[in-house]
Amino acid sequence: MSAEETLRLISKQWCSISDLMKLLGCGRNKALEVKKDIKDKLIKNGYYIPGNNLPMQAVVDILKIDIDKLERIINLSK
């Protein structure tokens, strides 16, 4: 997945399993494991997670996705 595609994906408010699969570059089972880990961390920290999706900001923070670097890569390619 390119830097531009990644930025477009993480600009969403909520992260679905298919989004998580794309970000991690893995299959459904691994994405479900990671989702459970992230959801457990958030709940432990006092957050309420409605539905099946995760807040994208939490996913970006936990996966340590460097948004500035992605933007620099896009700017270099233009």
C-alpha cells in the first residue's frame, strides 16, 4: 500500500477489520487478534468502544504510524 493510500485510509474516523488488515498487511485472523488487543487496552484505560470498529486515532497511536513521514514521502514523489 502506498503512502497516499495509507493516509487516505487513516483519515477515517473509525477503523474496521478490513482497514486493519490493509494497515497491517495481514489476514483476517491476525487482524482480529490485534483488534482485540487494541480494544482491551482502550477499555482498560477507561474508554467505551461502541460497535465493532475501533477509533482510527487509537489505531494510529498504537501502531505508531508516522503521519509526518507519510506526508514527506508523498511530497517527494510529486
